[in-house]
Amino acid sequence: MSTLEPERGTGTGTLVEPTPKTSHGDGDHERFAHYVQKDKIMASALDGTPVVALCGKVWVPGRDPKKYPVCPMCKEIYDSMGAGGDDKGKGGDK
């Protein structure tokens, strides 16, 4: 029997809507320090706006990141970005 239909023969029934299953991940993002642009961190400190880490986590920073290991996904993305446009030591033509 479906939970969206009343029982037959009783005249009344209760509509039970299924609760959507939402997931915010397994909590790993809470155990790591994440990479975010410095100017975004400063703006967040001043006005409380959320920031977006390289891995996609969105939050309002409030903890000391030095107390946590670096998020492996952020680190991988950061390392693949290079030295921020500076070609020194990267084999670039100068």
C-alpha cells in the first residue's frame, strides 16, 4: 500500500510525504583547514560573508586553521594550479 493514499474503506486517511534524504557529506570537511583566497578571508572576517574553498566547501571561517590538517582535495587543486602565475622554477620561457 502506498503511503500517499488513504486506506480503503475507512473514509479518511493521513497523507504521509516522504522526507527527502539530504546529506552534507561525511563530515570530513569539518576536520580540515581549507584553501581560500586571502582577500575573501579578510572580507569574511569583516562582514561575515561565507567563503568558498578550492574543494567547494562553503562556510564562514571562525576557527584557527593551524589546528587542523590541510584538506587533501584543496591541496591537490592548489598544487595543480602552480605558483600563482609565476613561472620561476616551472620551466617557463623567460
